Amino acid sequence: MIAQCDRPLAQQLVDKTVIHTSISQVDMMSWNTVIQNENIYLSIPYLAALEKALSDYSFRYFQFYSEDNKPIGIGYCQIIKIGGNDINKDALVERIGGLLPKSLMNNIDVRILICGNAFASGENGSYFLPSINNKLGLDLVTSAVDEVHTSAHKEGKKIAITLIKEFWPESFGNVAYLKDKGYCEINIDVNMVLTLDSSWTSFDHYLAAMNSKFRTKAKGIFKKSEKVTAINFDIPMIEKRLNEIDELYTIIVDKANFSFGRLNAKTLLEIKKALGHQFYFKGYYLGDKLIGFSTATSFDEVLDGNFIGLDYDYNQEYAVYQRMLYDFVQHAIDIGAKKVKIGRTAEEIKSGVGAQPVEMKFYAKHRNKVTNALLRPFIQQLKPNDFNLRKPFKAEYYEV
């Protein structure tokens, strides 16, 4: 399906929005003219890999054009069905104080439209040329999303909730305009980000910047994990271990409070095929047994930690998870990255490797009145987790 939406002249510059249901339908030249190399999560190879692997998901791709038919912006969304199996009910009920009863969560069955990437943090839902002002860009995106909702309703596949995710602090002032469009602003758990000092040209430099307590702790982690072998996975190795990768990833997802659906090893394989060396994939072995893996995407001088899998039976004895975090740092230094984004969850442990919390926001709109009544109080109660922030570096690294 390809839908074309003519825009009012009052919006100036803009003549049309074209909506596609497959990445194979987009005008590749126009798409690349807009995105250039600005965001790998909006690149055609990456989006094609997701679409190929995630057959249970629906995708929509937006292309925005000026009056003289020049491409000015792009965007996309994922439509995901969320059921009770996607929620860790006990953990979530505990977190929100029973506001949303466990019995009610058993019956949740809604379709959610996510403008952005359900599986990667950050502003990955749309991109416009610098000449397009922020308000116009948001108007275009929300209008395209409304068109998707209308089409889905006509097809009997009504979408209950729209999420536009998720924004870094430097964008907060601009995206607050979404509240004028009927969206609710939500603070989510912080993203833990390590900024690498320009003088750290080796992992030893990174360790030397730590105070004695945390340097000793880091060395202890490597001592505990010395029997664990870390191997960079290429495509044949991923293919060989698909079932084990699935099992390890499922362990992590099952422990999460909430999941926007699930990836699988096939998805990770397709991403590796699409991104090559830009998709870091490391497996952790104890003897011949795969006990964990970690992945990250590198672009724009950032290493963005994505997915892990872990057999917790081995984690405490061999410090596998913490070893993964240090290996992220090692790889980031090796490729000359300036930041390591390690994501949400386990904030205290991540702060132990030097990551600092960065606030993030997303925006939600509920389309169904009944669903809105049930879920709005729940969403409004979601607040970032509290944790003890560790400061592993010497005092001068925290001086402003």
C-alpha cells in the first residue's frame, strides 16, 4: 500500500507525504538524500534487516516532499501488538504499587504504534533537512501517524496507543510542542552514557583514570572472568549458534518489567549482515558452552550498546555482565568513539564503569477511550528508577 496525503498550502514548503508499507517501496535516492549518514538506525539496510526478520510486525515509512518535489524529510514507525506475555506482571505491579492490578494486565491486548525504534534508544523516528523548522517537522510526523491510524481503523486493526520515542535533553525544548498536539510527556529511566576522555587512547589509560578502589575492582572483574573466552562473532558463527543466542536473549527479556515485543537471533543475524563491522557482536564462552553475548552499533563517534544475552547461573562466579561492560569500553576506545551509550537498567553497575545518567523523555497518546482510562494512570506513575550513583574516576574528572 502506498498512500499520498496532500498538505495545506499554509504549511508552506510541503506538497505531499507518501506513506509506504515496506522499505522496498521507498524512493531510495530521496531517502538517502535526506538522511545522508546521520543516523544508522534510519538507514535503508538497517530498516530492511528489521523488516525481513520481524515478520510479526507492521512497518510504515514516511517520505516528505516540498512543493517542487524535493525530499525534505523521512520517518518511520513500527506497529506492535502487546499482550500480557510481554509484561513481567509481578515486577510491574510491585513498581507501581498495585495501581494496575495483575488480573487486568493478564487481559492486555493492544496494538501500539511506535514512531521510532522499539529496540534502540534515541531519536530514531524521523529526520528532516536542517532547513525545515522543528514545529513543521513535528506537524508532518504527527499528521502521517494520524493517517496510519485512520487506515488501520478502516482495516479493522485499530491502534490503541501512539508512542513517539525518545528524546535526549538537547531536544526537550523543541519536542515539548508535542503536548500541544495532545501527547502526554513521560519521563523514562535514564540512559547511562560514558564520555571517553580524549587522552584515553588505550584501555590502560582508562583504568589509570580510575581511583584506586574502582581500578582494583576492575582488575578483580577480569580476574574472575579469566576463564571466560570472549570471541568476536562473524556471520557464520552467529548462524551456527542461533538457538543458543535465542535462549540467552530470552532469559534477559523474561526478566524485564516490560518489552515492546521481542527480537530473536534471526534479527541480530540480519542486522549483522546489513551493518557488518558497525555491528559489534561478541560471544562469551566457558569452555565450549556459550554463556552470554553482547551487541552494539557504532556510528557518529558513538558506541551504542544494544542487546545482551546471559546465563545467570554463571554470572556471579565469573562476572560475565561486568566483563561485557568493560569490553564495550575497550571496543569504543579501539574504534575512536567519544561516547558509550549503555542503555537503561542496571544503572548502578553501569555507573561503576563510569557511565553517567542522562534523562530521556517520550510522548504518548491514547486513541481508545477505554484503554486510555485504564492505562493513563499507569503510565503517569512510571518514573525513573532510583539508584546509587558511583563515581569511579579520580576527582579531577568530575570537575566542571
